[in-house]
Amino acid sequence: MTCVYSGGGVSGCPSPFYADNAIKKCVEFCPMGFFAEDSSRLCVPICTDPEFADNTTRKCTTACSNDPTLYADPISQTCVSKCTGTGYYTDNITRSCVTVCSNTLYADTLSMECGPRCKAPYYAETSSKVCVPGCPTGWFAQDAGRICVSGCTAPFFGDKVAKACVQICPNNFWADTHTRFC
């Protein structure tokens, strides 16, 4: 194989080889701590955006490994098994660490994972896409689906004091079947 030396380093290794500048040779697999970068054909210690360092394949990649399932971490530019950055959630749809979950998912602030529904005692707040312990003013906690809703559907009524959808309104309140409020 032909390697081109420039500035004391190796470049120009033909596919499927990568330049390992530590030993000044073209290698098929980069050494531990280095990742094969296809665009430059170099072994690099850090992958650059939009690629992530995948320790499973030891390559720079735009999609992290499926086996085991890894997630693209934009902070470290590496593929990780769990997102650890403050305010980052593990998103199984995009397979990346995100600050806002994908369309159909909500951020669980305890597990730091995006999920299709919130676990009790939390409710999905649709505008922030975060699981919250109580719904914001003007919204009601609906147990079916564990979601905050602007209005309750039959057979439920919006209890403005409890900020929840209830089947029976509290004492001294009456159920209005037209507005669906107590």
C-alpha cells in the first residue's frame, strides 16, 4: 500500500486503511483511544461534529452503534450508553442525547429519558414536553394518558382547585355538562 508522509505524519492511506501517525503507518484498525475518520482517512483522538466517536466500532460515525444501543452525546462527541449531561435526555427515536424530546415523547426528569408517557405521579406538559408533578394554571391533570389537558372530556369535569379531571366535583361545586368544568 502507498502512504504519503507530510509534515512528519501519514496521510493519503487508501481505503480500507487509516493513517496512524503514532507509528507512521497505514492501519486497518485504529488503536485504542483513536477513531477511524473516513473523510480524512486518519486515526483521530476526537471526532468532530457532525460525527461521534463510537468505542464499539472505533470509528467516527453519524449514527451510533445498535448493538449495544448507544446514544450520540453532543457534549463529548462520543457514543454513550446513557446521557449524563445536565439537561440532556436519552431519546430512543433519534438515538441521541437531547434537550427536547422527539414529537411523541416526554422528558422524565428523574430517569433522564424520553418516554411516550409520564410515570405517576407526573403528567406530560405538552408545550415543554416535560413530565411535571402538577399541570400549569388553566390546565388539568388527566390520569388517562398521564397528560395535562386544557379541557376534560366526558365523563370528566375540570376541577379548577385541584387542577385535575374528576368524575365527581368536590363539595359545593356542580358539574356543568356544557363547559365540562366544576
